[in-house]
Amino acid sequence: MGNPESSVLLFGCGKVGIRLGEALTESGHRVFAARRGIEALPRTFTGIALDYRRPLAVALPSVDSMVITLTPDATEPESPDLVNPLRRLAAALPARPRRVILVSSTRVFDGDPGARELTEDDAPAPASQRAQALLDSEIEARRLFDAVVIRPAGIYGPGREHLIRQVARGLPIDRNRRTNRIHESDLVRALHELLRMSTPPSTLHAVDGHPATRGEVADHIARRLRIPPPPALPTGPSGHIISGRRLKALLGTLRYPDYRSGYDDIIAAGDFRR
């Protein structure tokens, strides 16, 4: 990626992909973005309209690198098909890119009992159909593209203020749930670095390295909003602790090393609605 004329395909380009693409175009790279709706893409991108859930009927460019984001959202089926889109993508490309990154999720550990810190060397333990679908996509992306897999935890940042709004409304929360997160800015930095590295890690957990219970995070948000902390749902401990040591070694100091710094900036900006 040191070549300023290199090209990148963002396949399934959402909010994170757009921010990554903007950083890449600023440094002189040509960015192709493939997704269902291309009207809202930056003008510096070359948009490719397609629906990855259906056979690909458009020509794809030959590119140096590719970032794939097919992670399902809440509106998709519990067991989404993430393998066949990868196979259709591989068949549609004129040549395999030199570097391919698949954005997965730490959700692949949802069947682990959660009593220990999990690193990139731990085997995934999917319990839900959705987690299994994510793991299947990781396996297929490695087979097809020798892909680097990055697994973000809870992504937050401007435009991702669900927990702030929940606390502001005084809604009950699962206070005992162990949580991990990554600010969108640091996730984009990680993706950018994985594209640039000559020898990237095969797997990277994108977490800030400061796990906390949801109650701890909510209490901090409530203090910043100067409101009472939200009530608790009647639940016991759950969730996982994910190690962020490999990410820290990759990036050095994170822009937002913990939830306090990240949520403080969002609240100070005041651009969220209750």
C-alpha cells in the first residue's frame, strides 16, 4: 500500500468503510466501493451498485487490496448466508488481490463461558447461528483469499450512541454484562495499518483493551450527563473479556484507549438525541 497509485475495493462499504476509504483517498489511493446504494458515497469513490446477497451481475475491477464487510445487522436472519457471497465475489474478481481483510466480530466467542481473557490464539466457540455464520465466513475468506481476519467488539463513536440514549432515557440495562469496545476511529486506523503492513497478523481483535461491565460504562455516562444511573435488569454475569494487547502493539497508543475518553468526546460534542 506504499504505492500512491494502488487501488482498494471496499466490498460492503458501510460507515467504517466510508471512513477508511476517505483516509485512503486522502493518501492518494483509488477507492472502489461496492454496496447496494451508492448515491451517498463520497464523490472521490468509484461506486459499484450490487447486492452481495444475490448473484453478482456487475464487473468488478482488478485491485491491489480489498476489505470485506459482510457482518450481518439486526434486520438480517439469525443465520445469514455469508459464505456464498464470498464465493460469488471470488468468482467475479479478475484476479485475487494481494491483500484481503475480512471484518468479522468477537461474537464468534459467544459460546465461551467467559471466565477468562480471550486472545487471538483462542479457538472461537460459536453458540448462536449468527456466530457460526460469522465463523464460517472467516474460514471461507481464508480459503479463498488467504484473508486477514479482524474482529471488532462493540463499535461506538459519533452516530453510534445507542447506549448514551438508553442511559439518558433511564431505561434498565444488563449491568453485569462484561463488555468490550472499540472506537470507530481506532478501528479505521487498524484497518489502514493492516492494509499497509508487509506481514500482518492473520487474526486481530479490535478492542481497546479496557473491558468493563455495562453498568460501569453506563454509570460513567450518567455522571457526564448529570443524571441518575440507569436501573438494573435482573441478570447475572455474562459476556467476555477480550485481550487488546495485539492491537496496542500494532497501533501503539489508541486515540481512544478506553470508554471514558471515547464517550466523553461524544457527550461533549452534544450531537446525539435522547
